[in-house]
Amino acid sequence: MHRFANPTRFLKLAAIIQPWVAGITLGLFAIGLYMAFFTAPPDYQQGESVRIMYVHVPSAWMGMFCYAAMAVASAVALVWKHPLADVAGKATAPVGAAFTFLALATGSLWGKPMWGTWWVWDARLTSMLILLFLYIGYMALQGAFDDRARGARASAILALVGVVNLPIIKFSVDWWNTLHQPASVIKMDGPSIHPDMLWPLLIMAVAFKTYYVWILLVRIRQELTANKVRILRLKQVHGG
């Protein structure tokens, strides 16, 4: 991986990969959304409202995945001082926060007809809300110091400490008596969801994943370009 630590080499590789990932993402979303809204059957209990699942579930998965990716990038930045690791973590944070917010918002829309309320202090919902606050805290710490290195270090430490929340989110429905339904896709004995619903859900999940890769490449390229401009300005100031 140190081959790609050079920003110039990474930018060249990202420029090649990005259009392909964008095309794959758009194709997957087109297929997934069509199947979710036109071919997948309504649920026998929840009716048409079950279609919120095709956005809500992948959003929740991506909220957790992005945080795990951010934490790994933070660990690499702290331990090995990889030049792109901090940039990757910084680029991931707002994307993960957006996924987490979308999961909470769609969960609220889904909860109203199912539970009769927009929000309950359920273990799964509360731990997802904490995840959103962790993202916000990470982003706030990035810009809280005049010294960018101190901000990066503080946010990286917060990211690593916050990892403890991920297993709480995952297993909250098993550890506590909650309103949120238990896992129906990722189970030891296999999915309990019908294939007609499972396939659109999995396609949407992959679409969300490739979307993350696409936006991550865009944001890293923007950040590296901004860093180059910042360095050039500093040289001009000191040179003057």
C-alpha cells in the first residue's frame, strides 16, 4: 500500500478508477431501485411501507462500515503515519455521517406506521444516534486546532475510542429487549427474508458501497488538490 502513499501516484490511479466506479454505481442504483419499487412484493404485515427498507437498511450498514473504515484509517495514520490515511478518514467522515442520518430519518419514517411514533429511545436507535454524534465530533475536532496535525491526532483518537459503539449497534437487538426487529439478513443460519426481497436489498447495499468508493475518491482528490494549493500559498508567503 505504500506504493500509493505518493499523492501524485494515487491521483493518477483514482482518475482511472473513478469513472468506472461512478458508472457501476449508477447502474446498480437503477437496477436496485427498479426492483425495490416495482418487482419486490409488499410485506404481508407492513404492506408498501416495507419499501423503506431498501434505503434504510443499506444506509445503516454503510453508517457502520464508514465508521469502521474511518477508524482503520485513523489507526494507520497514528501508527504508521501513512500520508493518505488521515485524508481518507477526513474524506469518509461526512459521507458516513450522511449515511447515518439517512438511516435515522428513514427509520423514523418506517417507525411511525409500525410503532405509532417517530422516535423511541430504543437501544438500536440510541446507539445509531451516538454514532452520528461521533461523526460530528470527529469532524469538529479536525478543525478545532490551529495546528492541523493536532486536530488530526485528536480526531483519530476519538474515532478509535468510538469503535466500541459498533458492536453495541450490531448486537443491541440481541442484548436488550427492543422494539427494533432482530437481524433478518446477516444470521448464522442464513437470511430469513424472502429472495424476492433479499435480492433488491443486496443490490442496493452494493450500490451504496460503490457510491461510497466513488465519493471517497472524489473527496480525497479534492483534499489533495486543496493541500497542494495551501502549500503553494505558504511558499509564496514565506518567499515574499
